[in-house]
Amino acid sequence: MSSNQRNQILEDLLSELEKHEGYRFVEIKSVISKLDDDKWHNYLTFFKMLQSGKTRPWKRHFEKNNFIILSAAITIDKFKVLIKRFFIEQVLDIDDYRIKGPFNFNRRYFYESNQAKRSYNIDYAVNIWRISEKENIGLPDSRSLELESNDIPFTDTMYAVGYYTGVSVSNTSDILNAIHIVAPLYYGRLKGVELANQELTVESDLGTSNTVAFVIKYNTMGRLGDSLYCETIEGGTIDSVSNITVISLKKRAESANVWLYHTKGFKVDYREARRKRNVEDLEETCTQENFVDNEGYLLITNAIESTVETEIANMLTTTELSVDSIDGEILKAIKTKGGEYNKFFPEVLKYISLKMLLQRLTRLRILGFLTVQPPKKILLTSLGVDALNFPPSILSANVPADVDRRLSEIKVALKEENYDEVTNKSTKLLEALLREKLEFKFEGTLKDVWPNLKLVSYDRAALGALKEACISLKIFERNDTSDHLISTILKLRVSMAHEKEEINYPSNIAFLTERLVEAFLRNWYYIAG
């Protein structure tokens, strides 16, 4: 390399340091060794710009058989003097040791924060000037340095270098046999970039910096027709940067490039992201045989398992058994086609969408009709097998959604062995149904009619009083099915409270209560109706 080319690189280095006025000190870490001809060889010298600190004299961390690891800290001004001599004379002074060239001087590199963390254990993006020695010499082996001692915290020379310098090295790494001048961009960093659907989410860490001083630049890439090539489909600049910046895209993209820039014009960090696949991406292909790959199996399993029991209120519900004829067909397909996704999914997707199928599988899992066997299989439980024998009239029921939601919550409580919750929710559900029927029949006159019944006040009426009111007001007759079912539920509730009979274990009472509520709903909506 000519002296003019070296001078250009030096000017670039010095001008970059001037641009970032916050650099005050420079940390130096160096690994050197004397060769047979008494020439000192540089394995690794690492200059890191610092915003704060203080000068530190040279310290030898390790010294054995002419192999030395040492460090120091100097002011930025002393560093500039040292580095000018190095570029001009090709001589590097490390403490009392002199490293002589020739060297290969390279232009400036940019490492985004992830790369800098992996290579130099620095959390910020960095500008790097890397100067390599023309002699590529491997590190001494552990035997020549006698690294077997118990008081040395490593067993290999590479580990020694990494331990004391913080730099990740390997025998084949271009980090070895080189001098690294590293200038971290301490202004901030991009912690993460996520591309999903038509949103680009950028997570920034700007520390105490003024967010007004930054902009985000981005471009997104999409497939070029049916080919494997990509083209830029959208790009732009976002002036309002915050810790979380969400960018709405006009089109769905496959990948995105994101840059964090300072308003003075220099790049602070860079990240790229590929679009996260979701279950919607499978919609076009999952009607075919072997419709998904391993990633698709994982997406489906996560979708079915991610919803927890407490979220059942927001899910699709249908009948007094919380299953309908479509659920029955799904359970039948699992039994006849086999529980693997690629076997029964295509059969069911002939008549419902993937979104609905996953929603129903999730609910059936929560209610105990099936269980997921990762990575790509579903098994029926005994309750699921029983459901295949339900009469068609039951599966085609049409219970109001809010009622079936509450019944589903009762089923979940039973599954979780929360027996008191089963009886309490059952009672509250039946009370709500009786109140609804009374208020519908008498519209605005119920409060005038109620005192004639000589019962507790309407506001305080519990299930027993509401049942007597329904009989007196001819909602249903005494000794008919509704009367018997409610009376039995009330007796079970008393047994639960007092545990009078040893045979009436809470689990048995809760199970019977849930079944009686199912029977009541069937009668209520199809007979008493």
C-alpha cells in the first residue's frame, strides 16, 4: 500500500474521531510475543475509544516464555500522536516493546451492535480500522506456555486472549495478527427489529440521548414475481424515534433493513429482519398433502397451546355441551384420519377455514376433549371419544353465546378441580336464566308482581326463591323437569357445603352439578323454551 493510501486512511480515522467529540480516553489491550529472531510480533492489539475514565499505566496480565498480555489506558490526544507515528513509520509502540511492519492498512468497517457484541463484547455499533500483519502466525500452544497451573483461569492460549482482552478469537479468525482501532457509537443502538404481517417494529435503546436527534431509515424487500429474487417494495424515513417505533407498511414484505441515523448524518446502528411466519401464511398450502414444514408444525402447535384457560371467555362457544356438529366432525377426523396435522387438517379444511379450525382445536383442548402431542400430533381424551357418541340433536343445539361461555367456564373449573367454583358458577348461571325469563315475561311490571309472592326481595332472591317464583308465575310447573333439576342442584350444593355424606365427595358433587346444568340447558332451550 502506498503512503498516500495510508495517509487517506489516517485522515479518515482522525476526522471520524473529531466528528464524535465524546471520546476522551483510549483503552489498549495487546497480545505480543518475541519470535526466534528477537522480533516482537503482534497477535492482537485492541484500541477502544472511551467517553470517560482515567489513564492507567501498563499492566502485564500474563507473561510467560516471551508471551505477554498487557493493557493500559491513555488520553485521546496521546493516542493520536501514537497512531500518526504508526501510520507514517509503520512502527507500533506497546509499552517498552516495538512492533515493526510491514502492515496491510484497510479502510474503515462498520459493525452493527450485534456484530460488535459477538466480536468485541461491545454493546454498540462500531467503526473499525483493522491493520493486519503480513505474517500470519498462530498463537503458541498451551504446553509451550505451561498453562497447566491451577492458578491460571484457562487451559488454552485462545482462552487466555479472550479472557484478558474480551475479544472473541479463533485460530482461523481475521481478528488475530491484527491491530484493531475500534470507535463505539455510544449514542444508542437498535435492540431489535421485527417484521410481521404489515408492521415493522423497531426497538431502540437511546439511553439518555435526545430522541429528537435520531431518525430511522428503512426499506423492505419482497419477492420479484415467482422468482427467488427480491426487490425493494417500500422505504422511508421516520423522524419520531422512541423506544418502540411501529411502522405500518403498505404491503407485506419478506425482509427489512433498518438503520438508526443521527441527524448530523452518520449511521448509529443497523439491523435486518426477516418476516416472521404465522399461521395465516399456511392458509394457501395447508389443504394439500404434507402441507407444512417443521416450522409450520411449530406455528400450529403454538397457536393451539398458547391460549390459556382464563381466556376462554373470548373464544368461540356453541352449545350446552360446548361442542357442536362441526366440533364433532373435527373429533371424528382426528380419530379416523389419525392425529397428525397433515393427515386430518386437509379433511377438515374442506369446509372451514384454518383460523376457525385452530380456534376450535384450542377450545377443545381447554375443555379437555383433546390433548396436543408436540411437535405435530393431537390425541383424543376419553371425553373426546365420548363426544363422538353424542346424539346429533345435542351437537346441533343453539344455546346463546354468553350462556355457553359461562358453561365453558364451569367445565374449565371442573377440569382444574376447582369444585367450589363449579357449584358457585352453576348456581349463578341458573339464577341469571330464571331472572331473564321472569323479566322478559313481565317486562316492566315484575317489581309490582313480586311482592304478591311473599318471598324475599327480588334483589336478594337466590336460586331457590327464583325457582319458587317461576313455579308460582307459571314459567314452569312444579315437579316438572326444570323443577327437579334445580332442586337436585340445590341439594348437591348443600351437600358440598356441609359434607353430610361421605359418599358425596366434592369431585362427585361438582361432576354431577355440571352434568345437571347441561341437562337443564337442554330442557330450557328445547322444551321450556
